[in-house]
Amino acid sequence: MKKIDVFNHIWPKPFFDRLIAHIGTMSDITKRSGDVPMMTDLDIRFRVMDEFGPDYMQVLSLASPPLEKLADADVALELSRIGSDSMAELCAAHPDRFPAFIATVPMNHPDAMVTETQRAIEELGAVGAQIFTNVNGKPLDLPEFAPFFEYMNKVGKPVWLHPARGANFSDYLTEDKSEYEIWWTFGWPYETSAAMARMVFSQFFDRWPNLNVITHHAGGMIPYFEGRVGPGWDQMGARTSDRDLGAVRKALKRPHLEYFKSFYADTATFGSSKAIKHAIDFFGEDRVLFASDAPFDPEGGPYYIRETLRILDNMDITDTQKRKIYQDNAVNLLGLKLRG
């Protein structure tokens, strides 16, 4: 049985070099990524991966922050192209380590948002595309982003949904910034949940029934707050007097909770067994995929991989369920063809 890590991150050398040439000095979350040796050093990455045996594999994706946060439309497109080209080369050179890669979409480039995604998928073989929960503060359900989702629905390739939020998003209206990195600890799960809700109530899955979305960090807050999401939102509109929100929920073709359960989730939970258990209970064994979020951990890669493997190996689920989470769900959803 392979152990396919579907949500971990890398900065290939050509991408990293162009990134540094553009931004100069790294800061904040960019510095966090650049300070992790496994992010940019392939030899160190291989040594870390070797700790977990030949069955451990990584689906490659670029690290946060979003390209649109780093650059204008043209440079974001350039970085996207370099990232996809570089990851495709790594997959071709090391197929037993890297069975696939994910494109990162320049969502601030109206023309290339679809064409570059199409190039990455149809020419380079990307198994899907990574986007973030907002585009420079804009929600994903704005009409300007619809062509991207239309294309992903057409080709049936999954969208990886990564949270994005910074210290400039304050915790209180009277303050200018978020303190104590609350923007990350609690803000990112909220970002994921809010983006999921906007997708559901904006009728993404009625318009695009073949759209598959993989949510990072076990679906954010949604599994834990199933009661509020389900029965709680049955009362949508009762708390709002300036518009008829009840009509929004009733316009859905299915009960709203069913749409939330149609997302996929990963196991990247920073070592929380309860969060993984909640995700499996909520989304179901066919919609949870193994991921570690490497190399963003105290040891620069090994810890989160090791802890996630330990949790899954010791979890009270059947061998068939473990095989689905480790391998089969990724193979089926991503269309992987594994060797050996």
C-alpha cells in the first residue's frame, strides 16, 4: 500500500530563484517558508522522505502565500508557469517519489486564470489546481472567477483549497492587525469554512456538479460544527431582516448539509487525531485523503509526516478504510497511475 501525501509543499529552485528576484527580502509567511530547508533543498527532502520508506510519496504543490499576494498579474502568471514547469520536471525525474503535481492558479490574471490552468493540466499533466480561500480579499463566488470553476468542472480535476489570511485581517474592528498570530491559528480554519459556505450557498455544486474541492486541514471548522452547519443553518433567514435568506437555502436543489459533505478533506491537522476522526465521520471514508502539510512543522518535515502516519496507523478503522485514505481515494480522484 502506498502512502500518498496529497497536500505538502515545495519551492523548486527555478521558482524560488525567480521569487527572490522579485520580492527581495522575505518576510512574514514568505520567510517562514524560505527558512524551512526541505522547502528548497531536494537532497534534504529526499532524506526526510526516506525515513518513511519507499511507499511514502508526495504530490507536489507550491507553498503559501498566494501568487496574487506576491505580484501583479503578469508576474503572478510567470511564477505560476515556472512553478508548474519545475514541478512537472521533478515528477518526470522522480516518479516513485513524486507521482503528480498541482498547478497554482494566478487568480488575479483574468485571461490566464483558465489558459494557464489548462496548459498545466492538459500539456504538463497536473492532476488539479491549487487556489486560495480569497483572492486579495475577494470572495471566490464573484462572477470574475467563474470561468476557472467552469473549466475545472469540465475537466473533472480537483481543486485544492488552501486558506489565506494575514495579520492585516484584524480580530477586532477597533484594531489594525491581528495579534499573537490569531490570524493563522483560528483565522485559517475560519477562512476555509467561510469559502466552503460561499461555494455552497452560491450554488457552485448545482451549477458545476462535477466540481471536486479538497479542503485543507480536515475541512476547517465544518466537521466540528456540524450541528450549527446543518440544523443551525436550517434557520437561515430567521436572524436577518434586510433580505430573504430563507430563499437562498430553499433555492438549493438538495439539503445544504449534503453539499458540505460533498467536499473532500485531508488529514493535515498538526497531529490532532480528533480532527482527523471528525473529518472521517463527517465527510466519509471515501472523501478523506492522507496529507501531512510537510514541511511546515517544528522539525522541518519529519514531525507532521510521522505524527499523521502514527495517528492513522493506530486509528480504530479497518484496513480497507486505511487503504482508502492512504492510497485509493487519491488514486481514484487524481487519476494516478502508480508503478509497482
